[in-house]
Amino acid sequence: MPVLNVHHIAIVVPDIDHELDFWQAALGLTVEHREEVPEQETVVAIMPVGGSEVELVQPTTETSGMAKYLAKRGQGLHHVCFEVDDIEEVLTRLKAKGIRLINEEPVVGVGGSRVAFVHPKSASGVLVELVQSG
Amino acid sequence: MPVLNVHHIAIVVPDIDHELDFWQAALGLTVEHREEVPEQETVVAIMPVGGSEVELVQPTTETSGMAKYLAKRGQGLHHVCFEVDDIEEVLTRLKAKGIRLINEEPVVGVGGSRVAFVHPKSASGVLVELVQSG
């Protein structure tokens, strides 16, 4: 199967530390690490859950797409990322089916991974990220 | 660890069949089964992904909370559900921490499961569902 797993769920927040009362202290998840992602003008706190992760994403500027999304819609679910075994093959198939892509080719994501985003217009209103496995 | 896994991601849509071009034909997921959930006035199409599921949720009336959410915000991510090993223990801990709950005690969810929802005000703007494992 080309889609292996829910890799992560990303939640955009104005202040990661302010949100840890719920995710860490109350729910019991643990921030495994934090990472600055300069390309996306964000900092990300990664909390493993089973074979997936919850990512809290905090914009570090006011000009990024993430910051504008936060200003417009408020904090909450931002995107879901699926791990795939062959991202080029999946992107080729999506293009052949007329699916609208934000990234026609893989770009660099968190931790140097290879990722691509599908446009919500083609995915039930959901911003879908794909990440290459391994 | 009390939180075991991402059990499912729920996406609210006006018409499940219309959305399968992306999730099934293009992305390659498979609808394992559909279920009417009269208590929630919805029908749900369940697509396994690794150890999790993507659920497409279609309101069957215009009066349910889900239908109103769809009318107001449009289709897209609705909630994320985490599988826990002891839902009573988790709810007790959340209450002790002052987390706002929609369900103070478990209620019946999809497939007769025992579930409870956490209010988005206490969970970074995310509607969080908890489901008892097993």
C-alpha cells in the first residue's frame, strides 16, 4: 500500500509553552524534541503518539503562511501528514488524476525529510502533507 | 503510556461519494466500511491507514452539530481521536487539571465504542476525542 501511516497531525498555536498544560501535563504526551524550521518560519514541538506524532507549530514571524492562517482562523488543526513509500510515484499518480498540488515535486520538510503538500481544494478541504518514508 | 495511538482523523464533508475521487481513487485508501451513527445524525466512511483511520463524516440532517459546523466552516478537518488504555482514568486526570470536557463521562461512539470529547477551548483549538482501547 503506498500510504503507510498517519505520520503526524499539525496544530498551529501562538505559543507552544502555553499549550503544554493540556498536551503534556494533562494528556500525558511528551515533547521529544523541538526544531526550528527556518524555511517555514516556524518552531515545531514534536510529541510521539504510537506510530504517529502530534506537532505543535508556532510561527516565528508574522509574514509566513502559517502566521496568516493563525491570525485568520485561530489556533487549531492545520494539516495532516501521511507517510508514503514512494513520494514521486504518489505525486505522479495524483497529477494524473487531476489533483491540485501545492508542491509538484518534493521539498525539504522537518528533519530534512522530503515532503509535498496537496491543495485542500482537492482533498475535502484538508491540507494534506505527504512525507517520504525512511 | 495512557495515550496509545492516533485512532482516527475525522473529516466532515457534504457528500462522501463525491470525495472518494481523492481519498480512494487517487491517494489509494480503501473504504473498509460505512456506518450510520443515528445518535450523531451522520454516516461515516472508514478508511484504514496503518494503525489509524481516516473517517469521512457526512451529516444526515441539517440540525446536528456536525451539519452546523459544515455550514459555518465548510468541509475539512473536524476532530482527532486518540486511543487510550483507560478512558475513566484519563477523564479523571483531565478534570483534576481543570480541562474543559464536552463529555464528563464516556458516551457511545462509532461501532459501540466508549468515547468522550474534550472541548477545543482546552486543547489548542482542537476538538479532541478519546476512545477506550479494545
